[in-house]
Amino acid sequence: MFSAVEYTQDLIRFDTTNPPGNEGACGEFVANTLAQAGFHIERQLFGDNRVNVVATLAGTDINNDPLVMTGHLDTVPLGNAK
């Protein structure tokens, strides 16, 4: 059984602080998870250890609009905020 809590815990263990980003390992983790769930995966490399993951899952109902979701693999520091 997939645990969203455990998966989130796994995700936040990756240091993807930007700069410099370093999303490579996290992107592979996400890509592998989605591939195991049946998604077609495309990796778009755009810098040193930087990657976008595009996952596509074909639908069966051509009468409905597609669902698109987007998110970030990198994190940014809070700056001077507490």
C-alpha cells in the first residue's frame, strides 16, 4: 500500500535548495515512482544536476479535457524570514 506520508518524508530528505537546485536525485525518485504507476516519463535536463520530469498517462475518455498538474522539485531558502 502506498503511504502519502512516508512518500512525503522520503521527498523532504532530498536537499534541493536553490541555488543551486540539485534536483537530479529527487527527480529520479519521482520519475521512478511515476513509471512504476504506469506513467510514460520524459526527463528534461536543463543544467548541472537539474531536471524536469514530465509524466503522461493516457486516458480512455476522449470527450473530456485532460488534467494537467505542475509542481516544483527545488526549494528556496526563506531569506531573512524566521
